[in-house]
Amino acid sequence: MINTSIINNVLNKKISEDLKFDILDDVNSVKSNTLTYCNNEQFFLKAINNPNITGIICSNETSLSVKTDKTIIESKNPGFDFILLHNYFHSNSTNLEKSIIHPGANIHPTAFISEIGVIIQDGVTIGPYSVVYSNVTIKSNTTVGSHSVLGCEDIEAKKSDLGYINAIHNGSLEIGNSCFVGSSVIISRGVYGKNTSIGDNTYISNNTIIAHGVLIGRNCMILGCHICGSVCIGDNVRINPKVVISNGLKIDDNVTILLGSVVITDVEKSKTVSGHYAIEHPKFLYKFVKLFGRV
């Protein structure tokens, strides 16, 4: 429970109103009685239109932009204050159980596996010098190559006059059955209680980076790309090498993203996109030919 006393103590406020919130979450929260934050009018509008949100940490200028009956907590640095509250609740929350490694798993002796919060099921193979941090589950018959890092923290940082603060990553990472994770792959665990998840039979090639809170479906090919935080990817998706996908996007089922694309908008089901910035591939070819005369 986030109440007035905690808010005043952590954020150095002098609020007299009796405030009670059940959870801290972003503006898209699906949990009732949420306290969130906004840095601009766009996110403020999302927050006030979300019935699950009852409180908003934001600047005075933002709060005056639109009238609302939600509780407003004024802040010069909303994101910074939000992370202060988040870290207050999670700085000492280590209730993880001892790691469980199935005897049928094949772990290279140079690999590091956290002693708490890890579940490794039957038939899993983990290669040399890979690292598995806490809050990670690797399901049956999945292979992890060498020098990969699974379940690390990522950057969810905000800045104030005091410098930067990074959010404690209290989410988890789950890798499904019969997946392949290549060498030098980095997959972060979730943040703000949201998890990172890789669906069954998904293949992730060498040097791929997958940030916190990313959801990837089944039967995907993720090939040497960079996927930013909170991206949701459907089933049977192919993402080719050197692709960059911006944070918070939705990539629907059966999508193909071609080599080197930079994706900044959602991609609809069964589309093939390309380019910088990525658009449907036939449109990209048309513009290319119009500009250069030939492919």
C-alpha cells in the first residue's frame, strides 16, 4: 500500500490529504487504484483516460493542461520521484527461493547460475561462460550458447538535479520450451513487476539484445537485432539482423521485418516491413525506385 506517510517521507512532501494507492505502474496499467507518473501532456491524457489510474505524479504545468478528478501529486521530476517510490518498496524485497536445476540439465562448469530464484528444467543446455541471474526460468530442452547473459537488469533511469536513478528490476525472465538462444545474447528481466517472456520454439541468434519487459511469442526467429523495452511480439515473427525496434511497440503475428530496418510504429498482422523508418516493403521499394531509378 502506498499511502500519504510513505509519499511524504520518500519524496519529501507535505501532503495532508489521506492518500492510498495499491500499486505503482505506468499509464497503461490494467491494475486498479494505480499511482503513475507523466512527463508530458500526451501521457497525461492516457493516464486520465485510464480508469485503473487514480493518482498521477506530474509537473504543475502538465496537470493544468486538462482538468481531471484524479489525485495529482506535483513534482519537478515526476519520473525520478516515481522511481524513488518504486525502489523504496523493492530495495529489500528478496523473498526468492533456492535455485532448482533439474539433474537432466547440462550446465557447463564455467557458467554462472544464481543460487536463488532460478529454475532450469530437464534437457536444458547452457554453454561456457554464460550467466543466469535470479528471477529466471528456462524451460525444457532449451539451449543457451556461450557468453550469454540472461535476466540482467537494464536501464530504466530518470534524471534530476541529484543525478540519475535507475529502477530496481523486480520482474522476471521466462524462456519457453525447446528454444535456442545463441552466443553473446543479452536478455533483461522485467521491471515494475512486468516480466520478459520468450515463447516456445523461438530461436534467438548470436549478439541479439532484448530489453526489459519484452514479450515474444512462439515459433519466432530473432536474428541479431536490438529490441527495446516493453515491445510485444506475436507468433511466427521473423526479425532479421541489424533491426532496431523502438520501445513499447506491438509487432503482430506472422510479421517479417527485413534487414537493417528501424521500426518506430506498430506493425500489423502478416505485414513485411523494411527501411529506415520501416514501412510496408512494397511502399519502400516504390519510394526507392522513384528516388534512385532502380533497385
